Amino acid sequence: MENKDLNTSDVNASIDSNASGAPGEESVSKEEVPAEATWLEGVMDEGAMGMLLDGGAFMWPLLILAIIGLAVVIERFRSLKMLDADDDSLRRGVIDLLAEDKTEEALEKCENSRGPVAAVLANGLRKYLVLQRLGHDQGQIEEQVVKSMEGYGVHIVSALERHLPILATISSVAPMLGFLGTVAGMIEAFEDIVAKMGEVNIVEAAASGISVALYTTAFGLIVGIPAYLFFNYFSSVINSFVLQVEASAAELIEVVTVRMTLDRSEKETTSKTKKRTASTSKTKE
């Protein structure tokens, strides 16, 4: 009986001790569990934002260049899309109207169309009509029309190339700024290595510091390469517009020259016919 009582008391004591120790263990476990990170902290520490924050002060100018470059790309896409017109049909229509001696209708057709080709053709036809009504000879009309179209073409090209120098600058400056940030970061990393000499592993300290410093190089190339590609793309599109404008101007000058030559020959034929008629009438008299 005494053994049973001792065993029972031991069991009760162990239960009491476990019961009394439970709150302490729960508090210890609660203290050891780290607090969960919020979604905002996760966004700030990971991805492009984490790389941006770890890259240092040089990442912010690169971010500004990226925003400016994106704005220029969107603006140029919208502007050049608005200039997309059927220039071949416009040229054919204008040439047909000029061949039929319908210069005013050809001018109206150009003014109602959009695009650099229509604008240059309208400028040349307007100049041609004015000089023709003023009675200038063929050589002066051709010279003045060519000068007018060339001068207006310069303004058209300038309008098409607007903001492209910004893309060219970003494509050159962004990688150099990234390299500069990397150099500054590596200098800072080596200074930290010297300061912590003997305290931490030099290889680990150097690797972590250099990896952070290289963020600016990577981000600079990420900004610079697309800017360079879009600059070349827009330049090729603008060059095609310029070639179309030059071809249209050459065709217009050719048609105008032929039209004026025909008009002059018709006038000469008419005047000769009148002279012959007058001489015939005098002979009969």
C-alpha cells in the first residue's frame, strides 16, 4: 500500500510540474518565432525595387533616365503612328491631276491629307500656283519651287526627329552612369573590407559588396540598351519618311516641268497659228 501511495504521489507531482512548466515553454516558443514580414516589406526587399534600394544613390538618376526614355518612346510612337498615310496613292493622285492641268484640285487633295509627303507637296504646289499667276518664266518657277520644298523639308525632318537626341543621350549616359556607380560601390566595399579585417571572412565580405556594386552596371545597361534600340528604330522610320518626301518632290518637279513645257509649246503653237492666219488674211486682201 505504501508503494502504491508513493507512485500515485510521484505521478501527481510530475503532472503538476508539467502543468506549471507549460506557460513558460509557450512564452519561450513565442519569443523565438520571428514576426512575419508584411507584403510591403517583401516588395521593398525583393525584385527590382530591392535591387534599386541596394544599388545605392546612383540608381535614382538611372531610374529618372528610364522614366524619361519611356516617355519619349511613347510620344514618338504616337506621333509617327499619326503620320502613317498612303503616300503612294497620294503621289499618283497628285501627278494625275497635274497631268490634267488641275493644279488647284491637286493642292486641295494634299491639304486634306496628312503626313510629311502631303505637307511638302502642298508647299510646292502652293508656290507653283503663286509664281505661275505672277507670270514668272519656267526657270524661275522651277528654282523657287525646289528651294521652297527643300526648306520646308528641313522643318519636316526637324519635327520628325524631335526628342530623338534625348534617347541618344540616355543610351550613352545610362551605361556610363552605371559603371560610375559600380566603381563607387566597389571603393566603398573595399573600405569596409579594410575596416573589418580579421573580423569576417574577406572573400565573403568582398563578394557581397561587389555584387551590390554591380547592380548599377546591370541597371544602366537595362536602361541604355532599349534606348539605343528605339533610337535606331525611330531613325530608320524617319529616314524612310525623308526618302519618300525627296522622291515626291522630285516627281512633282518633273511633272511641273513637263506641264510648263507643254503649256509653253501650246502657246507657241497658238501664236504661230494666229500669225499664219493673219498673214493669210492679208495675202487674200
